[in-house]
Amino acid sequence: MPVEDARGTEPNLQVGGQVASFLTAHLGFPIASPAIFDQIGGRFRRAVASFAQSNGIPVVRFAKGDRKIEVMGPHLRAAAAGGVSRVAIGVAQEFASVFTGTRREGDGGGGVPWFSFAKADRRVTCYYFYLWDEDFGPAFVKVCSYFPYPMKIWVNGHEWAKQQASRAGSRSPRCRAGSPPAPTRTRCRESVTDWAQVRSGCSANGGGPACLCR
């Protein structure tokens, strides 16, 4: 089953009983077992690998401590120069809030085993699908490969402004009109596409700094 089968259902997967109903009533499995999580996640990981290979998309494995936007820098610059939307796929091991299953004593009737489900922070595989958009510039879609497969879409408003200025034929300054007055502006930090020129104190923000003049 592709991970898309869970799309739109995650808001309802907040407690163990809802997970059991999802696995049995929605997916049609006879037993609500945590083994299903591994099956779905395995198929998703294989599908990502196949998609990357078929389309010639680089797969980059992030090491512990890597600043993701810096690692992806060459791929983003190449995509921007070539007008390509698909950039690369990043793979990281990260902690995420996922469901775990515990087998309970006894059975659920008729000799059938039964499990309870609860949320826990576990280190799992996360995929970052990096994109280049002509309106927003760099972006990524993050997908956790373990149940309930939380996702995040990241874009940067400052980069959007830069793209609009560039398409209008003007150069985007570091501090634009409307920035705070000089006494309150501590420094002008670089934007996400200029990370190679300076190492600022911007937060990694899940893979890319949302750096603004402030």
C-alpha cells in the first residue's frame, strides 16, 4: 500500500483506538499489528529509491550535524541555473513523534493476538524532497517514513520576495524599505541562497534558514 493511502487521515490518528480502526476498517487488515507499519514504510522507501533512479534525481544522505541547506547548495544552484524544478532527495535519521505497538497479554478473542498503540519519539528515516520553484525559489517537502507519516512543506517568504524582484529586473537588497530602523536592526543576514558567503546564526528551521533582515 502506498503512503498516499494515509493522506487526509492523519488528523484523526491521535489515539491508539483510531490507529487500530485505520489498520483494520480502512486498510482491511484482519489484525491491527505494528508489523504493518514496517511493510508500508518499506514499500515507500523502495518507491522513493526507484523514483530517484528512474528520473536521475540525486539522493543525498545527511550526516549528523550537517546543515542541510549547505549540503544541498550545489544542487539548488544547478537547478536554479538550469530552470529545473526537481533538485535532489535528502535522507536523514531524525526523531519524530510516531506510533508504536505493544502486544498485550491474552488475546482479542478466538486466539487472535491484539496490540495497543501509543505515541513515542523514535529515530526514523525522513525524506526531504528539495525543489526549485520560479516563484518561491528553494523549497522542500519533508516526509517521515513511519506511521502516521507526518509531512511538512517548507517555503521561504524572503526568497519569494527575491524571486519577484529578480523577475521584475531589479536586484534584491539585503535590507529593503520597511525594515526596522537602524537602532533596532541588529544585523542583516544572508538569505537561503547565499549561505556560501556567510555563516550566520540563523536557525536551521527544519532544513533551511528563514533568514530575514531584522
